[in-house]
Amino acid sequence: MPVVSSSDRPCSSASRVTGETDVHAAKWIKLVRLDYVDPTGAARTWDAVRRTTTTKEAEADAVCVFATLRGGDAKEDEVLLVRQFRPACGTETIELPAGLIDDGEKAETSALRELHEECGYVGRVTNVTPAVVLSPGLSDESVVLVTVDVDLDAAENANPSQRLEGSEFITVIRCPKKDLLRTLDEFSAQGIKVFAGLYTLAWALENAKNLQ
Amino acid sequence: MPVVSSSDRPCSSASRVTGETDVHAAKWIKLVRLDYVDPTGAARTWDAVRRTTTTKEAEADAVCVFATLRGGDAKEDEVLLVRQFRPACGTETIELPAGLIDDGEKAETSALRELHEECGYVGRVTNVTPAVVLSPGLSDESVVLVTVDVDLDAAENANPSQRLEGSEFITVIRCPKKDLLRTLDEFSAQGIKVFAGLYTLAWALENAKNLQ
């Protein structure tokens, strides 16, 4: 079990947010000003970002799908990646298939829906993680990682066809799992930005032997 | 090598941002409105967030440090984690030691500095990743993962002491590497939010055997 190092500073568990004020709202995101108290009781402020689509009931804002393709024309296990232009980054990115969780939707349902819409495949959920936060200094934006198996021998996966919205232009990439980190490094070297949660996953898969 | 699935949609590599307008700036972050063209040539807009501290020269906004402790009183390899209250999340979080890269600073230098300030340890860099993006739909915020070895037998690590700013209250956690995912799941179950890039790393380390 973990050991907590001793420190002469108070533990942050006594901190809490005491107020949130909208500073400026755009259609999808807004800037807020938070008032909070630190563990000594001192009042402080913090700038943060909120998605305007976040609902209190949802377990997370979004899902990411770690989908493994097996059978069919896949000679070995493959991972599904998506390549698309991301205006916020000013470049194309390589990400896991992902999307916002609809109002009232379960993460599993959202993951299978997004996988089908973005990549055309039908899959089966094998694992769901807790909600984890993407950029904790900036926002409370959270995501659930859903692991999915895709059977390429299933009739429904014989002719995968994307169902994209008019503004979406997504290229589906099937990457052999053993080549994942090298492939992400090659895209990075071309100036195509890789999603952090995907990169650290690939890095750990590749380095697991040395790291354990 | 990866296979690209055929699609009837144009590839997004023809997209580009044509304009960026500040919508509202707070001290540390700002809302911007982006104009871009999609691969068909149609003009579109996107709401995004920028850190006001981002400089064009820096390789990334921030570093995350994956530090392994060996020797000393560590019976087995341990990973350094930090626990702190994050106003933007409204809760405490579990993250890797991390921080913004100072103007003109190299990622390696930043990583060793942050590790020393936040946790009190002196380490040696063993790997540096490309810059990867934390939340590509929302912002261009990027981070470099720096891997560091910490020798607990070194004299400089005999009495680790944090150098925190007045507003920082960070608890250092030494977690046996083999218990990492279970520990993160236990914190999650308590409502303490885990950083996505750390969670997927731990998940892949734990599942590497099944996944390869």
C-alpha cells in the first residue's frame, strides 16, 4: 500500500470551493471564476473552464474507446485510432475514437455508439474505468475509458461504414497493437498531435516489461 | 504498419485555421473563437481555450514526471504521485508531479525542477516523450511526459523536503508500482479524481500481459 511522505504543510482535504461565477459563456464552453478556501482557511480564487454541455447526472463528459480488432483480415491484434483536424489544436490529431456522452446515456452505450458512428464497427464492451480528469488544473472535464472487442468475422463488421455528421471528417486507422507506440511517435514527428491518454497507454504497453 | 480504412469522406489534412479572435481573457486562460475551413472548403467556427502563459517557442505547456524510486527504504520499485485540491475539479486529485514549463526552459530541466519543488527529490532523466495534447476538442494544451529515476541511496535524497509556493498544498505519495492501478481505483472510489494520462498508463501497465 502507498506510503504518504511526511510534510510540514497541511493536507489539502480541508479545501473547498465556496463559489463559482460565470465570467463569459460561448456556445460550448465557458470561463468561470472560482472562490475557494485553502487548508489554512485563506480565501483564494482560480480561473477554470466548463463545458456548457456537462450535466450533473452524467458519470463523465465523454468516453474514449480502446477497441481491439480480431479475426477477419487482421493477422494480429489491431487497435482502432482516428485521425482528424482539431481546430483547437490547429493541426490534425491521432486519438482514440471518442465523443461526448449524451444526456442520460450510460458510458458503455455511448462508447458503442461512438465506435459505430466514427468507425463503422460493432463491438462488445469488456471493461469500463472510473471517470478520470483530462486537465485538472484547467477544468473538471472528465472521460471514461471503455475497452471494446471488435470481431471482424461477425457479419455486422463485414462492411464497416462511418455515420459522420456534416462537420466531421474522420479517418479510421487500424494499427497493429505491437506497432502502436512507434506509429504514434511517427505521427508526432510529422507534427500530428497525439492525445495524451492514448500516448501514455501506448508508452506503458511498450515499456511494461522494463517497468515491472 | 497501420492500415487506413477507405472512406467516402475527404481526408482532414486539407483543413486549416484561418483566424483566431479573443472572446474573453482572464488572467491565466482565455476563450477564443476560431475560424477554419473543412476539407470541402466550407468555412466553420470552433470555440476553444488557450492558456495565456503559452509561448510559441516552448515545446509544450507543461511536464508530467513519471518518477521511479529505488534503493533506500523502498523494498520494491515505487512511483511518485501527488495529491492536492484542484479548484477546477472541485475535489482533490491524484496526479503525476507536474508543472508549467518556464519561459525558455527545456522539458527535462522543468521536470527535475518540478520534482524537486513538489516532492523534494533529486532525479535523473531517462526518457522524454513528444508533446501530447490533453483535451484536443477543447484546447491546444500540451504536455511532455518525462521519465525520471530517483536513487534513494543518494545523499541528496536522504531528507526530501518540498519547496512549495504559498498557495500549494501537495501531499506526496510513494506507491509500489505493482499496486498502482489498484491504488488509483481506490482513490477514484473515494471521489478523488485521477488524471487521465496517469490512469491509462497504470491501466496499460497492469493489463500489458493480456493486451500483447
